[in-house]
Amino acid sequence: MEEITAAARARTTTQGLDSVQGLSAAARELTSAQGLTSAQVAGAPRNDVPRRSSRSLSAILRANVFTLFNLVIGVLWALILIFGEWQDSMFGLVIVANALIGIVQELRAKRTLDKLAVINEAPVRVRRDGTEQLVEPRQVVLGDLILLGSGDRLLVDGEVIESDGLEVDESLLTGEADPVAKQPGDPVLSGSFAVAGAGAFVATKVGTDAYAVRLAEEASKFHLAHSELREGVANFIRYLTWLVIPIGVLLIFSQLANSTDFRTAITGAVAGIVTMIPEGLVLMTSIAFAVGVIRLARHKCLVQELPAVEGLARVDVLCLDKTGTLTAGGMDLDQVLPVGDDQPVDAALAALAHLDHRPNTTAQALQTRYPAPEDSWTATETVPFSSARKWSGADFGEHGAWVLGAPDVLLDGGDCYDRAADLAATGARVLVLCRTDRLTSPEDTRSTPTNPEPTTPRNTDPATPEDAEPTPPRDTRPLPDGIEPVALVTLKQSVRPDARETLRYFAQQGVTVKIISGDNPAAVSAIATSLGVPGGERSLDARTLPHDRDELGELLDSHTVFGRVSPRQKREFVAALRARGHTVAMTGDGVNDVLALKDADLGIAMGAGSPATKAVAQVVLLDNKFATLPHVVGEGRRVLANIERVANLFLAKTFYAIVLSLVVGVAGMMFPFAPRHSTLTNALTIGIPALFLALAPTFERSEPGFVRRVLRFAVPAGVLCAAAVLLSFWAAHSEDSTLVEDQTAAVIALFLTTWWVLVLIARPLNWGRIVLVGSMAALFAIALALPFVRELFALRPQDLGSNLTAVGISIVAAAAISAAVKVAGTLRT
């Protein structure tokens, strides 16, 4: 923390302000009043930072060209070109195809991500030449006067110049959850966000000099995040690299010792080594991710980190914030119901509604009814609204002090409280307007953290004992003294028309929904019940919940609807659910959702949400449509299920190649097929089908254990395929047969067994997949029938007896593979 403070206090200024040590008092006064001039902006360094949603063209080229597999295949390709026949070098085209396909797909994804990222970037309010302007984040310059409101993200470091109850949450940098009140002269850090009040600060560090960018520069760039899928693929590659080297040496030695023809020996050795390499696995994984991003973009969904697509598939709990997700973001003022003697209710509401220059949705609804305050109502002291406090207020001098907020926070029982509860049970948002003796002083605000838990929490859930031990108050800001309710205010929220159907989709797909909100539990319950959410009629007041993670997790598993949830508790909810083995997605649009979004396995923000919310989420729904979420989850499931299918294909090939190479090397026999044979069978049973399977639709939810499942399928399938090939090669050999004829029988067995593996992996078979596997069999038959194709791939199926024997062996092997798969239980039918 000392380093953070030191970094934040190391201030610089613009070239136009002519100071390198910091802002002088005169410069601060000038900047506070006018901001920079156009001339100063033109000569100042800009806030140029890399977008995390994409990487540079050079990085894409390096990642797709300079790979370990390309190096190995390139060396083997060169050996065949030097010592073998050109037909056996066709496998080298895989390098070109892999690189081109990978580069093209990632460039498409990059363009899509960059376009959506620009749309997602919230403009920054600055004061220049004495006027407020909206500029792009990259157009912010050193020395700019940046204006802040609740929910704004701080993009650069700076020093506060103006503060109107400004509170900043720095938890993403420091880990401290309590907001920090900021006064003029205080430092602010990039990566934090405003949670209450308003203010302005001068940018002292921009671009890569800003604290958050320096702290997480690597994480801010495009990267493939840690995941079971990518870790599993990386482990496969790592282990295979170590296996290929010794097995390759053994194979080369055996082929040289067994053949008088050096060219034939090299060709056989290369055939075994090339087949061991799952050269297309990484490519297909990258393509699946990239295409997933592009498909989601069509639904106006920005995936800010490509591997977040994997997280979409694993989600089994979805936490929804009611406001802005189940209901539309805006609200309309419904009723103003006086509850006391004759009081200036309308004048007080009008004055409170216009306190904040950046009004929230509640203030906007009040402003529609009360377009301007009375001139005499001038605030001498204010307390801005925050999600933690759940109330705001102001002292209007001779008109007295007034507060507006949640009834169950400001009131402690009574007729007005009961009436508010009845109104909330209808689903309306209810606020209470109160007069009070005085507001808490600004000094108290700075010294006492803010959290709304009352000392006597109320219980709205009949399943929870009334005498349960109340949650002890934490970070409680003192409420104003002498609160007297004056009026109840109700606001209407419209339920999204697509909410019911979307919730039904998640129920069908086995995704448990948790509705959490800062609103009154009765109001949240009414909305949930109207949408047909199971258990929606029973809500829990979050202020009654325990802090013990295990106890909290049990309540979260048994209940669906939670009200009066504080920002801190949303974070605790996510942690408790994850501790119980759930993969948690969290949606939100307000600044109170930031911490929970950051901690969730998958954070999903609404496009109309606060800049801070969109900055920490991995997925942003740019069109604010709740109905987009099924597409999001469905795309993730498609990507992971299909990558697992593709991995089964490639690794089955790898394991039969390893077995063949070991047996051939130890037995000292010739390799049963040439590189061109491998090119043909791999293209028809792996390469072409994998491209289609990687992009096919599916609705299977991904389960943990990717590596284990793939190995349980690929190892027995690979071993049985190798056994069929060796038996067919051995059965075909005789004094009268040639090596090419023996290899042809082995190739027939290789195709038939690996084609059957493809059939098993493609299940459940629909018309599209039947056409796919059928066309691959037809193409192989054509290859055997056409003379010029037979010549190209060195196939001589003249020995009918050997070929029929190979077919019989393949049928037995296919039955054995089916039995092994059924016993292992690795594939769903």
C-alpha cells in the first residue's frame, strides 16, 4: 500500500502547464476553472493503451507461424523433399493450411472485437476551454480535467481538484472493500471507480504510465486465460513432445536397420513421426474460440477475453441483479403518498432530485415529474446516494434537512413502515421521504465507512426463525437524528418482455438462477413470482444472512431470491457458491455489481451499465437484451463440446501412431504405411470432419474432467486401431506380395477403424453428420477406384484376399472400440 500511495503522489503535468514537479496552486486554480486549452491538448501526451480484447497483427502472425509443431513438421518435410518422393511430402501443406486458417480466423475475430470494443468504450467527460466535452478514452491527455460521477471508472491517475461527496472504491487495486472519501488534493488511481458523489481530478499520469496499466500490463493485453481446456491441450502437447523425440529416434534406427533402401527407411520413419503429431488440435481450438466470438458479435455481445467462451459452457449458477437485467433499466414515478401533516413534499423532492449533476435512475424519474427546484431550496450540506447506504440527503437551511431512501433502512417499524412493505409486495420500488434534525457531517463521512446493515435487521422469510441471531452491523454510517417520515414514493419498473422465456431456457438447461438485488425483498419476490421463478415467493433479507461461508452457501443453495443485498455481500455470495463447487456467472449493470463481477467465473455486464461494470466484465451485452444470455451460454457449450470431440479425434490418431512406432521400432519391421497414406486417411477421418465438428451446434453442458475423458477414449481407441493395422499388414505379407500391396491392406484397415472412431465421436447422428461421415467413406472408395488417385497415393488393392482380411479385422476392431467406449462411458449418445 505504501508503494501505491507513493506512485499516486508522484505527480506530473502537461507540457502546456510547464511544470515537471507537480501542479502549482495557480495552475490548479486555472485548471479547475477552465481545464486545458485546445492548444495545450494538441501538444500533450495521450492516453494510448492497448485494448485487452485483441493483439497486434505481428503477434498473431508469430503465434500461428512460429510453433513447435510447425518446426518439427518443417524438418520432416525437408527430409522427404531431399530423400523421398514429392507425393510423400504432401503432409507439409498442413503447415501452410494451419497457419493461413489460424491467421485468417483470428484476424476476423480481431476486427470484430476491436469494432465492438470501440462501441463499448464509455466516453470520458472532460472540461476544456471552460466547457464540458465528451471524448474517447484514448483522447484523454496529460493534464486534462476529468469530471466524475457515480459509476465512472478512473482511466488515469490524478489529483482531485473538486469534490462533492466524492467516494472512490479502490478495492480492485488494494483489496480494501470500503469506499474512500476524496477531498481536493487527494490522489486517485486508475483502476478504481466512483461509487458516490461527484468531483473532478487532473490527470497526472496517462497511458502506460498510469498505475493500473503498469500494475497489470500483461493482463491488459490479449491473452489466453488459464482454463482446464487450454491447460489440457498444452499438457498433451508437452507430453507428446517428449514422447516424439525418443520414439522417433528408435523408429529411424529400426527403419535404417531393416531396409537396404535409405529413401524407403527415411520415408517410413517420417510417416510414423508425422502421424504422432496432433498438428490440427491447437488450430481447431483457436478456430472454435474465434468463430464463437464472431457468432456472439452478431448478437451484439462483446467477449473481452476469448477464453471467456469456455467459461460460458461451464456455468451452472447464474446470479441475476434484478434492476437492469430482469427489469428495464429506467423507472417511472408512480405515486407520491403523503403520510404526515402538511409538508412541502413536492418542493423537497424537486430539490433532492436535482442535487446530483449525474442523476441515477431514481433521480431521473423524479426530475421528469419535477423539472426544476424552487429557487429558495439551496443545499448547504449533502450526502450523496450510494448502493451501500441506500439513502441520500441534503440540508436546505431554513427549509430543514431531508433524506430520501429505503424505508427498511430509514425506518424502524411503525404504520408508515408497514404501508411501505405492503406497497413493495406488489413489486413496486418504494422510497420514503423524511425530515430530520440534521445530516451527518462531512467529517463523520470520512471517518466512518459506509454499509447499510442496520443494528436490528428485519426478517421477511418465514423459513428463517424470528429469533435468529442478527448479523452484527459492519461499517455502519450513522443515520440522521430525529427521522420523521413525510411521504412514500413509489416507482414503476417494467419487466423485460423476454425475461420469462429466458429464465425458462436456463431451467431447461440445468442452470440454477439466483436473483439478488439491493431492493426490498418483498419487491424482488413479487417480480420473481410474476416471472414464474421456482421458489420466488420465498425471499431472504440479506441483512439476516450469516457471514460464515459454509452456512451462507447452504442458504444460497436452498433459496433463489435475495433482497437488500449490499455490494460486499454480492461478492460473498459469489465466493460461497464457488466454494461449493459451482461455476458462477454474474450479471449486473450498476457500480454495486463491480466486485461480484470481478470475482465470478464469468462476469456479464449490460451495455448500458456503468463504465466500471463494463470494464471488469468478460462479456458485455451491448444491446442490453437479457434474451442474449441463452445465445451466450449456448455458444460456450458448443465450443467446448466440439473441442472435446475434435481432441478425441486427434489424440486417437496420436496414440495409434505411438503404438505403431513402438512396435515397429522394437520388432524391427517396416512401417505399415507411407506419409502419403497418412495424409489421405488423416484428411478423410480427422482433418475435414474436425473442421465441421468444431463448428457444429450442440447443447451439452461442459463438465469438469476434460483431460481424463479424452484419454479414456483416445488410448483404447488408438491401441485397437494400431492392432488392426498391424494385423492387416502382417496378414497381407507373403513372399509374393510387395511392400506397397501390404501397405494398401494396412491403409484399408487404418481408414475403416479411424472412420468408425469418427462415427462414434459424431454421435448423436443427425442428417448433417450422416452426410459428413458418409461422404468421407465415399471419397475413400473413390480413391481406391480411380487409377490416377491410386497412383498418387501409392495404393494397389489387387490382392482381394488380403483386402477382405483387412476389412474383417477392421470390423472386429470397430466392435471392440465400441465396447471400450461404452465401458469407459466417455461419450454421450
